Amino acid sequence: MDIVPTERQLNANHAIENIIKWFEAHDIHSSLTTSRNYLVATVQLFNSKNEFLASGAGKGPWAIIGAYYEAFEHLLLEHQFISTDTSIRSLHYWLGSEDHHADCLFGKPLKAYEDGPLTFSRYYSLLNARTYLIPEVLINPFYKEPLINSDAFQFLKSYSVNSGWASGSTFEEAIVHGANEVIECHHMSELYKHYIGHNPSSGSEGFYKIKLPSALLVHPLSIPDLDQVTVVMSKTILGSYFCTCVLLSDLSPMALRSSGVSYSEYHAIEQALFELEETIELFNTKRRDGEIQAANLLSCTPKLSRLIKLSSLDELPYKDLSSLSPTSEYKFCDHYRNLIQALDDNNCTLLFHTAFQTTNIWLVSVFIPGLERFNVIDKGHWVVPLGTK
């Protein structure tokens, strides 16, 4: 059936066929498993010796295509990705050069560190011909420790994440997915700061609770106590919609949470809800151990301990979106055009690095200076979100 998933440019069957052909051409074998309701899929990749290489997960009606492309992304990041445009610069030279973007939140704290060498990757601006250098440790989750290990490197290492890495059938598709991921991470940070008593960035609208669209409830969800899921939304600084789902569960001492971002209000909610479904379906002992560690860490500080349960979200204003329908979905070109227009209107810079490309498969990294990149604190890393612009 020739159906194009939301925020993709190729129909699902064609996109999956392309990625499987690429695996076969490189002697990589894949195995696919799905949940009973087919709303969660996992793909595992193995080499010719049947040695495990990488895995990926997908959720929602398009879980299978999501799982294949996430597995591909993880495979290249962990085993193959080598930036073809890296350079070593002195920290203070970079801070004073045109290669350092003025909106980069890391500039100010790095000025307090002693000078020393860092490895940088070159990123290109999406809207003009400018290029900038970004510390590789920030954007490559499989960085190598340098021979000269400076305090500045150790500071940046705490913020190293794979947020913003995205694969797709086209360059534009990968850019939209990567940008949405960066914006999603930023707005989860804004929610946490708002929750513990800090004002969110002036560019973001307030958070509010919603009632789930009835159209989403026709899916055979396996989430227990669906009526206990708290769904929170906000309009993002780039005009899209951020949504997060929070559920107290016996699975974890932390509240289970999931999130999504899209220029389609309905799709943002859909992403967050199905990610919660994925979180519950794939929850395992390793994840529980990490969340016990996170809860113990957060409980040491009264203000941060509020992030364990997120129990006062009921105080947020409320909107009834039960009648929201997917019939008004944008086409992919609308999502991409809205992103470009929002970047221009808000004088924001989107930087990208293309790590891999073929005719119909792309892997890119997206970095938006001024938006926060940090390890979400409920993952066991005690990292204070950086300040606003």
C-alpha cells in the first residue's frame, strides 16, 4: 500500500526496502520484532559472523520504518562515523574567532577555563553559506578521549548527547527530524526549569495540560491506567508543538515520561503517547537500575527531588483537545517550509553536518546555537541546564 508516513517524503514500503537493500549490500543482517499490538518495533543488526552490531526502536503506526532507520543511525554512529572535517584548535582561539557562533550557550562558561586544545567538527548553516566549528565531544556520543585531557573537555563531556542526529530518505527529511529532536530536548529542559521554580525562556509559551484526542484512543494501546497519564503541551520557540506524557508507574521510582515535537499539533501528541507505549513495552532491568540511581541522586536536593514524580503538573492550565483530528495533517513540504520560515523569523541559526549520504539514505547532525543540549537529568546525569540566550 503506497502510504507516506507523517514527516517523511517516501512511502513506507519504499523507505524500508531502501534501508534493507543497503544492509544486505554491506553484509549486515537484520531481525525485526514487534509488540502484540504492532505499535512498538525493534530491529537488531548483526554482521556476517552473527555478532551484534546495533539496534533501534520505533513506535506508533510507523514503528517498523522508525526502528530500521534508528538502527541504521546507531550502527553508523557507533561503528562507522568518522567526521571528514575535523580540526584541532586552541579553546581561547576558537572563542575569539568567527568560527564560534555568538549564540552558542557554551561560550560563556568556557571562558573561565584555561586554554588548551580541543577537536572541532565543522557545521554548515542551513540558511546561508556560513560555517562554524562545534566541539566534537558535544555532538559525537562516541567521542575519543584526547591525549591532552583538559578541564574544558571534561566540562563539555557532561553535555555530550546524540540529540540532533537523524537519518532519513532525503536530506530535508533528516533535517526536520534532527531539528525536532533538538527542540524537544530544549523544551523538556524548559519544563524542568519551570517545574523547579525557574522561568522558562521568554521565547516559549506557557505549558498547559490537555485531554488526549479521541482519535488516538482507537489504537489498541497497552498503557495501563491510560486515564492516569498526564499530557502537557506548549508552543515551541520555533512555532511547532511540544508534547510530553507523564505516568507514575510501579515499573520505576521515577515518573515515566515521553515527548515529541511537530508542526502538527496532533502528531506531536501522537509521538509522545506512542513513545510512552514504547517506554513501557521495552522497559527492562537495566533501565530500572539507572532510574533508581537517578531518583537517589535527585532526592539529595529538595528542589531537584520534585523531578522524580512531577506530581504538581495538575496545577497547569487545561485545554480540551479531545476533538483534535489528524485530518488536517501537513504534508512533509509544509513541515520543512514551516521550519525554515520559523528559523528566519526568529533569527535562529540551524547548523548541520552530513555524516553519510547515498541517493536515498542520509545521516545528519543538527545543532541549533542557543538551544540547550544536555543529558536529561532523569537519565542519571546530574547536569544543570545552561542559561538562556
